[in-house]
Amino acid sequence: MSPSWRSSSGPEYESSPHREEGACGTCENPVLEGVPDHRDRLLTDEEEASGDVMLICVSGALADRLVLEL
Ligand code: FES
């Protein structure tokens, strides 16, 4: 069985060979609050600096609280 992940209130997503590499953009999500720790290989420097979106398969948070629009 392939690995999967789920948000606290959203649907469960099956993992694929391309997930969790931070390179496809499938998991891009708007950031509503907080500071993302970008660990992907896709966003531009400008997108990372804006903090408006993040690729949630590989990235994390630099603050105690991070609110996403899922
Ligand atoms: S699933 Fe591909 S970048 Fe996150």
C-alpha cells in the first residue's frame, strides 16, 4: 500500500512517485497566516519571498502557527 497523508479536516491523498519531491506543484496551497519554510524545488525566489503560497508536501513552518487554505 502506498503512503498517504491527510489534513486535519480535509480529504486523504494517495502518494505518487512524484509527490514529496517538491517539484511538480500539485500540492501548492495558499498561505493565509504564518511564515512558510520552503523546501521545494519549484517556487521562484519571488514566490518564496512573498510567502503567499507553499508546496505542502515538503515544506514546513518557520513560525509556531501556519494557516493554509486547504
Ligand atoms: S506534490 Fe509535487 S510539489 Fe508537492
